[in-house]
Amino acid sequence: MSLKNQDLNDRSLQLLKTLVERYIHDGQPVGSRVLSKDSELNLSPATIRNVMADLEDLGLIHSPHTSAGRIPTVSGYRLFVDSLLTVKPLDAKDLAQISLGLSETDDPNNMIGAASRLISELTNMAGVVTIPKRETVYLRHIEFLPLSHNRVLVIFVTNEQEVHNKVIHTDKVFSPAELQQAANYLNSLYAGHSLAAVKSALLKDLQQEQERTTQAMLDALKIAKLTFEAGHQKNDYVLSGETNLMGFSELSDRDHLRSLFEAFSHKSDVIHLLDQSMKADGVQIFIGKESGYQAFDQCSLVTSSYSVNDEIVGVLGVIGPTRMAYEKIIPYVDVTAKLLGAALNPKTSTP
Amino acid sequence: MSLKNQDLNDRSLQLLKTLVERYIHDGQPVGSRVLSKDSELNLSPATIRNVMADLEDLGLIHSPHTSAGRIPTVSGYRLFVDSLLTVKPLDAKDLAQISLGLSETDDPNNMIGAASRLISELTNMAGVVTIPKRETVYLRHIEFLPLSHNRVLVIFVTNEQEVHNKVIHTDKVFSPAELQQAANYLNSLYAGHSLAAVKSALLKDLQQEQERTTQAMLDALKIAKLTFEAGHQKNDYVLSGETNLMGFSELSDRDHLRSLFEAFSHKSDVIHLLDQSMKADGVQIFIGKESGYQAFDQCSLVTSSYSVNDEIVGVLGVIGPTRMAYEKIIPYVDVTAKLLGAALNPKTSTP
DNA sequence: ATTAGCACTCTTGATGGATGAGTGCCAATT
DNA sequence: AATTGGCACTCATCCATCAAGAGTGCTAAT
């Protein structure tokens, strides 16, 4: 009745491993017979059955019905990926494909898209990459153009080459010359400073300025305040190859598939999930219900954060059915994330 | 044996109409019995059957199998929407919802997204709106920022407030001051001209300039050439509520659904389809295979172009199953397109 | 501790009415 | 000449039954 020895000896683990591998490979519940033949250990099906019963008691596998084989539970998968998995190194061809795919463009935005497409094509699942989000954003340049009435188009550039624009409503109507002057003033004052620094300086300057300087400068500061008061960092991601997910029979349930795609549209759930993996570096894995979101019950998410200049700026990942070839997917994600980080690294000047 | 009178008398048309309406309403093939009760004309099922046989000979309806009722063919639907349909006017609540939804933002891009979302929510199908594409695009302002090496970030504004940016690779390395000077020069020369005019002027000026002016001006023109030589108008659309399509049993076929969503990702097919409706104004309808694209075999597309200042700039549409409530969808699309055009119209100054 | 044997359970697929909806056609009716 | 009632016929759908096969759990033997 009581479990023998340690609850999990090497043999049970070995069997769990081949069971998971086998199930991942052909998607059928695996029974004692096949497992007996598949495993190196020469054991009869009957013995295997005993071990399987133990594994089931531990909640690592379960059988969908009496006369079917066993399939891994979430805990089973977890144990598998954490300690049993033997990762396959990437072959040279794939590596070349990734570097090639990433080197096709200069524009960071296109590069994100390319990475997402690449990882989705390599894995035949859905690829997802978050838009880079830097801790410290430097203001590089700001510019104002008048629109009708009191509306002003603001264009500002952050970091190297990230262009943002928004429309603000000012208290009064400004002439083009006034706006030009304001931009010059603000550029001289704040260019090269971090956005956070600009915001706080702005508040301080606005108070002090009130007493000692010209109306024009005051106006400039007010406009700047309107510009920066709402956060401009878009929390967003690029998704590719969603349609690949329609090919997996395990996600066949119409409603499941629908809620999955709805989650992709709403974005917020996915973003929250990706944000979690942002903290850690290295590959992270959410298996099935571990994600905590209904829609992803039948899915696994393999992610890795990517870094530019040793700062983590985003996450790259793959979404697929729980039953995926983790030993291949993990290196794909790992390498692609690293290469993406490298490709995003602004080229250092070589004189 | 021969068809009586005119091939299609009023009665057959009347019956076709109620048949289509009935089928659209509850999705079941409709038989002679129900049709007999449903239609105003007091005819026995037997008579109806004769008429139905005629309609089938004309290719307007067909039956999926011997003992089922009839369903409309593409031609049947076509005849229905072209001449039989009685369009339902929009009720006030929906109208209010549309205007409200469109008035929530200033930014044209957000407005396109809002329109797409609105039409998809109102119809419970997929909404699609093309990014406005004007015939004549005016250059308003241009600006250069140096990047590393010989790369330059170009920011230019067209029309009222459309901001574009791209990275170009110049022949030589420019200082910030040189770039500033070039921008000033180009702004004074070309601001306010149409992009087409700028492009041709550029070529001419480049030749003439070669003989008579400074190197700086020549450089400026060269940079401008790099900027404008590739088209920048993105041919794109915003899609919403795709997931609604998963709810329709007639699109149930996994592979059909998949190829539909793949078409959405590739975009090119959809764009081509939408471009076709761009030419006509008023509501256009593609039914089933009429679109010419495999993926849309089971779908209908109801579109209307929308205009700003009497110039057609884009298309708004709805994608759903062939069996949709055309009499409701058509006014939805019609009105939303008109209101979108109005909302996009730059506000005229009111002093 | 391992294994052979065996009874048992449960899915899957095939088979075969029974039911009911709907048609097509023919002869009778108006 | 158009309409209608009647009737035989065709199919899809539903449901029950049955056999085959896979896999288990338990027990007794090794």
C-alpha cells in the first residue's frame, strides 16, 4: 500500500521521461505495453503498470478513461521540463536562418516583426515578441506643428531613433513662430535627459519659472507638460503565425480556440503573462493552467527575455499546445531571443 | 416542360425572397411546407414545389440532398440583394452609438480602429477599415536627425498631421548642423507641395542645381531623393472582431476557418478585394465565390467607400458568412462609412 | 520484487432498423 | 391551364446493439 523507498526513484523518473517523450511524439495516451518496449530497462508491462500506478498517485500522469494509456498532467510536464529534459542543440541551418532573417532590416520595429515571424515559422506555432521597453528613455528631440484651433501636433524622438507623435490641446492658440521658439527652448533645456528627469524637472521649473522669466518660456513649459503627462510607452506585442494553432487537434474545441484568439485580441492577458517573464532572464515556461488564464489552459508558453546592452527590454516567446517538443522549442526561443537582442544593439561607431 | 410565361414572374420572385429571408433567419434548408405557410400567397406545398423546381432549374436555389429543403445559391443571393431586398433603416440607438464611438478621439488612426471595432460590434461579424489613402499628399514639414555612421533618421509630416519616419543611408556623413540646414532648405523649397510634385521637381532640380549652386544644396536634394524614392503610403487595414467569425457554424470547417484567418494575416488578398470596392461609391457586396478568393468562398463582404472632402480615401466593410442579414448589415455599413468620412474631415475653423 | 494470467472496463467503429422531413410525379379538381 | 391531394421514394439523423481491441488492476506464481 505504501509507496516504496523514495517516492521517486530513478526508474520511475526514467519511465516518466519516456512516457512524456512518447506522448509528445505521437499524441496518443501511452500504455504499459509500448512503454515497456520503448524504455531501455527490460521490464514487463505488468511491472510498468505498477510504476504507473505510483506515478498516478503522485499526480504526475493520469488516464483519460479506464482502458486508455496515461498522459502527463501539468505537474508531470513540469517535472519533465525542469529535471528530465535533454535539450537538443540547434542545428547550423536554423541558426543561419535566424541571423539572416534578423539582418534584413535596420528598423527596430521591423526587426521585432521579423523575429516574431521567424520563431513562429521555425516552431510551427504562434510567435510573440514584445515591443522593447526601456527603463530609461532619453529625450532626444522635440518639435511642434500647429493644427487648427488650439491643437498642436507634437513630434518627439527618444533614444536613438524612436519617433512618437501625439496631438495636444493647448490653453491658447500659438503661432508657428511661437511654437518653434518653444521647441528650441525645450530642446536646449531637456534634450539628452531621461524622460523621468524631464517630467520632474518640468514641475519644478514650472513653479520657479513663474516668478522670474518670460511668458514665452512659461508657455513652452506648459506645452511640454501636456506632452509628457500621459505615458507614451505602448505596452504592446507582435504576434505571428496564430493560424498555426488551428492545426493542432488538441486545441480543436471551437470555444477554446475562440477564447484563445479573443485573448490575443484583447492583448491585456498576454501582456501580463509576458511581463511576468520579463523579470527573469533565461528561458521561462508556463505549462497549461500554470498561466492562470482560462484561455491558455491547453497551451504552453515558452519565453525568454531579450536584452540590449545588458538591460532587459522585452520578451520573445512561443505559444503552442501543451504537448509540444520542448527539447527543440527551448533552444529556438533561447537563441532567437539572444540574437534579437544583439541585432537591436545600436551599432557602435567603428572609425 | 418548358418554363412558363416569363422565366421569372412576380410570384416566383416573391417566393425566392421569402425563401432567402427564411433561410437567412434560421439557417435550415427551407422546404415547401414552411414556405407555403410563410408566404402571403395562399398556395399549397405542391404548387410551391413546382415553383421551386423552376427556381432550381434557373440556378437560384439548390438542395443539399434529396430530402432536404432548398437553400439559395450565389446567384440566388445576388438576385435577392440586387432587386428583392427591403433595407431596414437604422434605429436611433445604433446611430447614436456610432457617432458617439467615432467622436471619442482626435487621432485619425485611432478613429479608423474605432470604426472597425464599432462595425464589428454592431454586426457581430468581422469589421475591416482601410487606412485612408489620399490621391494628393502634401508635404508639410521635414526634419533630419543624424544616427551613427552615415545613417540619418528622416521625419516628415504630410497633410495635416500624418507623421512618417524612416532611416536612410547617405553617401557621406553629415553633421547635425548640415542636416539642419538641409531640412530648412527643403522645407522652404517644397513645403506645401504635393509629394508627386516634390518627386518630379527633385529630379529636375538635381540636374539644374548641379551647375549653379552650393554643395550644401546639392546634398540636401540628394538626401531628399533618398527619402522620397520609395513609396511610403502603407496599404493597410485594421481588422476587428475576427473571432466573431468562429461562432458561425457554416464556417465550421477547420481548414476553411484557417485559410480565412491566414488570408487576414497575409493581408494582400483582402487589400486587393477592398481596393476593388474603392472605385465605386455606395455599398458594394461580394457574395461567396464572387470574391474570387478560395478563402472567402463561404463568406460575404459588404463594403462602402468613405470620403473626406468628396475624395474617396478608403473602404469600410464587414466580413461574415454568406448567410447574413443583408437588410440590416447594408445600412450599418453605409451609415458608418459616411459618419467615418465626416469624422475624419479636418475641422474647419470656426472663429 | 517481478511477472504471467485473467477478468473487467471502456472506447471505437460498424451495422441496421425506425423516424421524419421533404421531394417528384401523377391524377384529380377548379 | 393552373392548382392541389395523394403517394411512393430518398435521405439524413437518431438510437440501440454488437464485436473488436486496448489497457487496466488484481492475484497468484516465480
